[in-house]
Amino acid sequence: MPLIAVLDYGIGNLHSAQKALQHLGADARLTADPAVVRDAAGVVLPGVGNFGRCMEALEAAGLDDLAIECATSGRPFLGVCVGMQMLFEASEESPDVPGLGVLPGTVRRLPDGVKRPQMQWNRVVPTRPSGLLAGIPEPIWVYFVHSYAADSDEHAVAVCDYGGPVVAAVERDALWATQFHPEKSGKVGLRILGNFVQAAAGAAEAA
């Protein structure tokens, strides 16, 4: 099974993503070692909490430029929750802290009139075919914990309804990202992560 590097920058429950990937049989390693990350068939950027603190911790760990390198390398890359948000250019949550700028757009606060954070199971609706959600029958219910979401649907592959359409997942070539937590989303989440493991295994075979 493929080597998958889970970027370790010291914020949030990084072990939950690692353990879910290991449950699927992947050689998932929580690491900040650039050599291990560059050798991996796939890379995962988790994240929980505040956008600015996550970005600052990623930079302090020396992983910000490496994350950009991996996310644009053509290898399978998965951002999760704030890990997805950090792929964008900026966030209203921390306006003075730039994002990684891999994807166009700004992360904005969820609309007025809804409870923030969205902390619940919600249905996501695919907007176009994707490797991320391949083979997963509808309805697709997953678990969210967030107060902000991307404002650009340019690369969206799924949305949820929370005071209006909210970008729930994006995909651009081998770059995948979810606003929800697949590692907390039961069997559906494991199938999503399984799609990522399969993509990483395919990349490893082709290398």
C-alpha cells in the first residue's frame, strides 16, 4: 500500500486522519520530514481551529512552501477542513495572514441567519463527476465543523445547503480537498479516503 505523508505541524488532532488512513491499509505517517514528504505517493494537510494560527504553525514548522510544492506537483494531495481553507488565497477569519494561494478565492464567514459553527451531519450534493466521490451512492451524509467556507466554486465538486449553497469539496486534477471531516464521517468518509488511497497507489505504480 502507498506511503501517505500527513503533514505534522502541531495543530489539531492530526492523528485522526493518520489512523483512518492506516485503517484502510495505507502506510500513513505523521511527519514534518521533507524527505519523507517528497517520497510519499500522497500528501494530506489536515487542519482544525483558526485559519491564521494554522498558517503560522505550518510556516513555523517549515512546511508552508513544501505544502505548496506538493499540492502543485501532480501527486495526490488532500486538504481537510482548515487544511482545505489554507489552500486558498486568504480568509476573512485572519485577514492579515495570507493563505497558500494554490486555489483562487477567499474563505468567508458562513452567512448570517445560520448557527456558527456548522457542527453537524449534512448532506453533500455532487456538482460534477470527481475522483473524490467516485463510486459513492447518494445521499451522501458527512460531518462538518466550521464557521468559514471558500467563496469560489471554480473547482467545486460538491456543495451542501447551509443558509444557501456552501462549497463542501473541491478537486483540481490530483488536488482534492474537503470542508467536512471524512475521518469523522463513518463509512462514507472511509470510502472517500479509500478513493484517495487508491489514487496514491496508482500514482506510486506509475512513478
